[in-house]
Amino acid sequence: MSGVFTIFNILRLRAGPQDLPADSGTLIFWVGIALIAGMVVGIPLYGFGQALALNVMDLAVLYAFVAIVLTIRGVPDRLRQTFTAMAGTGAILGLLMALLMLFMGGPDPGREPEDIATGVVLGMLTLLAWLLLVFGHILQQALGLGLRLVGMLLALGYVVVSSVLTQTAIGLFQ
């Protein structure tokens, strides 16, 4: 099933990227799921073309980030499984974020921050924390780090870089 159960075990911190098959089919499957998840979230906010461009850019940034940290650490042979794990878990958590957006009535750029329910905000923050924990776990396993905290700090660095690049690209598109 292209590593579906393994991705869910990675989300539960019970498996690592090394447990995923290292084949092209699994990689393509999870990159496709990540693109679909990104489009589900992005189309209502940006329209089809811009959402597609932003999602492709985000996956390219993720790929480059993973390639750089693995190369620096001297384990570039782990790229396929690490990238697949991060794309797959990010896709699942992205779909959960999309569900939360539906609960708040869908994306509305004109909505005032105080109009968003506290539960939805807490849910989004929880999913973001879970994303950092899972990405940290994946990076800890892939890089052979002693502490998951170091992996989480690297994951936070990725999220910041990705967010800055995405926001810059959004500004260029408008």
C-alpha cells in the first residue's frame, strides 16, 4: 500500500523513515498525496494556478532542505526515504488542518482574528506542534542524532524557511 501504515506509524513516532520502502513508487505516491493535500488547502485561498505553484515550490524547498542536511551529515543515501516520510506525514497533517479550516467556515481573508473559535486555533497550534515533533523524529532517525530536540530545531528551521519563501512568493504573485 505504498507505505501507508508506515506513514501512520511515523506520525505516532513508532517508525522512522528507514522503515519506508526506498522505491520510486512509494515516493511518487506520497508526493502526489502531498500535492493533493496542498491543493485542497491552497485552492480556496489562492486559486488553482497559484496554489499549484506554491505547493510545487514547497515540495522543492523540502527536497532541497532534506538533501542539504543529509549531505552535511554525510548520509545522502537516506534522501529518498527521508523526503518521502516528510512529504507523507506533512500531507496527512495538512489534510487535518484543512478539516479544521472547514470547521471555522472555510478560508476568509477578511475574517477578523477574534472571529475564529479558540478551539480551532488550539487545534491548528496542536497540529503545528505535532508536525514539528514528527519532522524532528524523522530528522533524528535519518541523521542519527542523539536528541529528538535537535531534529525538532532543524524542523523548526525548515518551517521558518519554507514559510518565508512561501510568503515572499505570494507577494510576488499578487
